[in-house]
Amino acid sequence: MYKIESKNINLFYGDHHALKNINLQMKANTVTALIGPSGCGKSTYLRLLNRMNDLIENVRIEGTVMIDNKDIYARGIKIDELRKKVGMVFQKPNPFPKTIFENVAYGLRVNGISNKSYIEERVTRSLQNAALWEEVKDKLKKSAFELSGGQQQRLCIARALAIEPSIVLMDEPASALDPISTAKIEELIYELKDKYTIVIVTHNMQQAARVSDRTAFFYIGELIEFNDTKEIFTNPQNQRTQNYITGRFG
Amino acid sequence: MSSIVVLFLVLILGFIISKGIGVINWKFLTTMPEDGMTKGGIYPAIIGTFCLVGGSMLFAFPIGVMSGIFIHEYAPNGFFKNFVQLMTNNLAGVPSIVFGLFGMSLFVNKLEFGDSILAGSLTLGLLVLPVVIRTTEEALKSVNDSFRLASYGLGANKLQTIWRVVLPIATPNIITGLILSIGRVSGETAPILFTVAAYYLPTLPDSMYDQVMALPYHLYVLSTSGTNIKESRDMAYGTALVLVLIVLIANLVANAIRRFLSKKVKMN
């Protein structure tokens, strides 16, 4: 029983064949790392899972993506409902120009929740889950822009957690951060695994090795190898995987 | 180069101030013209200009901002969008006297508003519509897409994203459009020539169907076709100074609002 299951995915940007026949399954409460050189399709694959690619013009998608056994590209699927279930954290911290509190509450408000005490409780819980509460509890009414880059990224994670998704997508969440902030984010990912299914795109091999249970290696739109992270890093089956993780190209 | 610009600005302002300051006093600002406009004040022209600025903004601002939002956020890339943008640019390049003639034939004659604040405001509104549309578009363009993506990623729909995230960020820059158009509207003469401006009308308007005097046209009258041009010369400089001051104050106030909002936008 898989949480996320993609079958025979082909994706085209105009004439460009960006994803070639991808089959990939992820179990609930695991962390899956997507690695590969730039332009290999790993971010495109990630955005497939919350239909973020729909926002780009001229995209054509073939195949099926099942989440909780439901085809998310089927007719009648409400995209905002899907995105509530599949949260996303972006490469660069992108908090809204609002207060810390309102940033986390945003997802609740746009989903029609107006119960004040419920919102307060969710904001608190989310900030705690994102390991940010202790640092911001006294300045919830301050602008999110006053936080450091690492704090902003954890705020974005809290913002994604507030609407209680079951899957969290992370697109190189630590690539714009310093090593200490990166370590905090990685620790957080490890903790979040208990409650969420996490898919993370990363350029950092060590990071993939540290945080993930399974690793998928993409190369020019193809899924080259997908296996337990330990296997991928100690005993890669494919020559290109080996070349990539040993740093011979990429 | 830029110092030359500043130099000319200072020269022009200095000239107008030195010639006009002697005329300006409370009476000048608050009484009707007298003695064939060689004495008295310019009160009706000031009120008239305020009416026209207000009326034209009431028309141009909502329509312009909504058009800008539509073009930038909703219209799909393609022929229609390019066409609208091209036409907006063309509209901005049409000489203002043409707007005046158009306003006269449509609003004054065809729609039978007569020479009125309504007709003048609509004509002036049309004139500045492209300015408002363009600045709105630019303001929206400057909003980083990552905010939009973050909002969509949290399950917000397009309207929520625009309303709750994009517009608050863009508002300070949209206000700039308002500033520019207020300056433009209060100084334009040609569009009001045939649509609203009265040569001499020492009463205040009762409704939007009344004619009014307006500062730029009054200035034109005083300096070219008054009953006694030489004697009304000082009045003309005084009028010019008032006009310049109104534009200046409008700019300062709008700038203050803009600065206040851009500080506040981080906090909402």
C-alpha cells in the first residue's frame, strides 16, 4: 500500500520531453530524496505531486499519479483540496510580507477557517512542530521579514504544516541557508517523518544520505535508479548513479 | 545631465514663486474674481479643479486598476492581451486636445451631459486611464512570483491569492499611478476646454451637471483672452503658483501614504 504512486509519467514542456516514463512509489511516513544534476526533472517531478506544474503554460502530462489511491489528475479533483493535503516548501524562504502569526494562519484563513481560538492553537502547534516556537513566541505580531533566513524557512515549513497536510514536498529547502540552519532543517525533516510523508529534492548528497529512507536518482528526465538510500550510496547498481554520487559529474 | 533638469525645475519654480507670491493671500484663495478678473480671487477655479480631479479619479482609478489586474493576472498570453496592451500604449500617446474633442462629441453632445463636471471628469479620466493601467501592471509585475506560488501551495485560489497577497504588496506602487494621474489631471487644459471649463462663472457648482472654472483654463484665459490682459497678469502668476502648489501637495500627500503603506505591508 503506497501513499504516492506514479505510473508511466511523461511530461512535456512544449516539445521538450522533461519526464520520461517515470514509475515511482512512496510509502507513508518515509522520506524520499530526489537527486540528480540540474535539469534532470527532479523538481518537475516534485511539482507534479501538488499540481504546481498546472500553473506553467504549455505543459502536457501523461500517466497517472495516485495519492491515497486517488488519481489526482482525474476530472473533478479540486486542486485547492489537493494542495491542502500536499504541502510545499520552496527553495528560497518566501514568507509573505505579513506578521509571523498571519503567515502561519494564512493557509487556514484561505481555507475558510475563522474560529479564532482554533487558528491560534494551530499556529502555536505548527510553530512548535517546525521547531520555531521558542524563538518567535514573543514576537508573533512582528513582521516575518525580521527573522533570519533559516528562521524564515522554518516559518515556511510551519506555514505548510498549519493546514495539516499528510504529504510535505520540499524543493531544496536548505540550499539558500547556512550550515547551522541547514542542520536544523535536516533535524526537523527527520522528526516530521513520524507524521508526514516527505519528498525532498536536494543537490546535496550528504543531505540526501542523512535525511532520507529512499533515494531516487534522475538523469535527463529518466529515473535511473530508485532504492533504499543506504543501497544507493553504498552499492549503486547503475554506473551513472555511481558517477553522480561520487562527484564525477553533475 | 540630471543637474540640468534640477536647474530648470528650480528656475521655473523660482520664476513662478517670485512673480506669484505677492498676489497670494487668503482673499485670493477664497473669493470670486472681480472687475473683469483683474481683481478678487480664484476660489471657483480651485473648487472646480478639485471637482475635476476627484471626478476623474473616481472614474479612472477603479476601472484602470481592475483593467491592470485583468491584463496582468487573468488574460492569457496571446493576441488579445498584446492587442489590449498595444491599444493602452496608443491611448497614452493620443494628444490631449483629441481627448477634448472626443469628450465633447461623446459626453457633451451624444450623451447630452452638456458642458459639465461629469463630461469633463469622464474626459480627463479617459486621458489618465492608460497611466493607471500601466502603473498597475508594473506594480503587479514587480510582485515576486514566489509569493503567488506559496499562496497556491497552501490551497488558496487565484482570487484569494490576488486579493490577500498580491494586491497588498502592489498597493504602494499602484498609489504611484494615482499620484501621477492627479498631477496630470489637475494641469490639463485641452480636455476640459470643450467639456466643462467656464470662462467666467463666479458661482460654485450645485451638481455634477454644472459647469465650473478650472485653474489651468483660468490661467489660459487670464494670460491670453481676458478683458484686460496686462492688468490681470499678476493674477495669472498667482493662479499658476496655486496650481503648482496643489500638484506639489498632492504628490507629497500621496508619497506619504505610499511610504506608510509600504511600511505597513510588511506587518499585515
